[in-house]
Amino acid sequence: MADVTIHSLKALAIFKTLFEAGTASQAARTLGITQSGVSRSLAQLEENLGIQLFLREKNRLVATPEARELYDEILRLMGNIEELRHSVLALKEFGTSRLRIAAIPGLSFGFVPRLVAALLECNRNFSVSLDMMSSHEVQLAVESSHADIGFVTLPITSRVLRVEPWFTTEAVCLVPQGHGLAALERIDVQDLRDQHLVISNQPSISANPLLELASQHHVRIAGKTEANIGTITALVASHVGITVMNPITAQDQLAPRDGVVMRHFSPAMTFSFGLIYRDNWKQAKVLGFLREEGRALLSHYPATAHSPAGES
């Protein structure tokens, strides 16, 4: 076939309409051109392609197998063009047409998905992927360009990433309704004595801040259940034990029917979270959008110390 030109693209568009209409007269009416114009375009296209697209039987046009295959290819081409149009719209609004996010589990049950929802509500043409992994794995994913941005637990150190602190929370204690500690407004570490704790599973027991705090205050617990962070609130709701965790994760996982109360905890245990990205993303419009939406989201959570600032 000759080089693709505006004329050949027009001929393909006329062919598509003719294939769908079945007759040159109907295609001409649909396109608002003359029937002879449709016929000339078809003849030129067949000559350029070197294949016959329709058999002419009496006053009818019968599509050949080659015509069916060409029609399918045109539909695929149109789909790609539409996808390109969507990408251009997203580029215009956000400076990128796709966003690959890596996030820690603690923010992946509600906070980050709500950011994604806000992004897509603003522009449905945007493409997003979201992967949940440990903070260290998030850092590696962004450093290696397998993710564009990441939500991590702070602090982290990286020579190649920009680290933007977002917010700090104070831990809360989760207790089943009816539990003896549920009547307290604030639960102290001493109140954990002889309690069964539900904690996040860690490679090393010494890495768990709650157990470290209990040890520092010479508080002897009755026992512990180690679990994935996604199951901790369910275990508390099932009266397995009590836990201390950041309020973002707690609120995102709990429902009123779970029968779990959230209480202040002392001494204060803080959790800090941040956004990381490579230097070439520092001017991306989408980051400004996420910061603004992040501020709005944090107003719905308890015990947030501060909300997204600018880049650091």
C-alpha cells in the first residue's frame, strides 16, 4: 500500500461506513456525500491496496474476507486513536496519562484508594495502577522506576528520591466493646498488663514498637497474636485481644458493626508517613492534585498532626 495520507485515511473511513451500511447509497447518505463519491473512493482504495474488497453482484455489494479483516483492523486503529485522545486529555490536566503507585499496607485500605478515586473522578481518562508492599519495597520500586510515586513510613533515606513528609499520627488503642478497658477514655501502657495483644507480624520481635514500649515500662503481657496488618482489626473485633495502631489504618478497616472502640493511648506513639518520587517527577501536576486531595482527606481522620505540604 502507498504511504498513509489524509486521503487514504479518508478512504478508510468511507470504507468503514460502506461496510457497515451495506450499500453505496446508504453510505453516501450517512456521510453526506454523493454515491459516485463513495464508489470512486472504494475503487481507489482497492487499487492502492491491490485487493478486492467487495464483490459486485447485480445491485449488491458483497464483502470479501479481506474486507472483513480490513474492517477489524480499522476498528482496532480507531480504538488506539481514542485511547491516544484520552491520554492527551490526561496529559493536559495532570502532566501524565498514567500513574503507577506503590503504597504501604497501612495506607492502602482506604486513604490511597480514596486519592485514586478523586483522581479518576476528576478525569476518567487517567490510567492508574496501585500495588501494596512494605515501606522498603515501596522505596525500591520507586528508585528502580517500577513505580512513579510511593507512600512510605518515615523516616527513609535515599540518594535518588525526593522525600516529602505528609502527616504524623498518634497511635490509638482498639478494644472490643464490653472489654474492661473500653470504659476508659485514655488507655495507658500500664493498662496493657496481663492483656493479650494483637500485633503486626515482624521479622524480629524487637522491631515491634508496642512490645518495645511494654518492655521499657516493665509491663508483662498475657500473650500475643501476630498477624498481617489487614487482619488485626478483625481479630480485635473477634475478642482475640487488643491492639495499638495508627488511626488511619484503624478507621479505614473498622465498621460500626465490628463493635470495636478507639481510645487515646499514652505515652504517645507516633507514626509518620510520606510521599516519595524521583527528581523528574517534581514538577508533575498530578502531585499538586494529590497534595490538595490529601489535605481534604486528612480532615476526616482523627489525630493527624499535619497534612501535605510542598516538596522537600
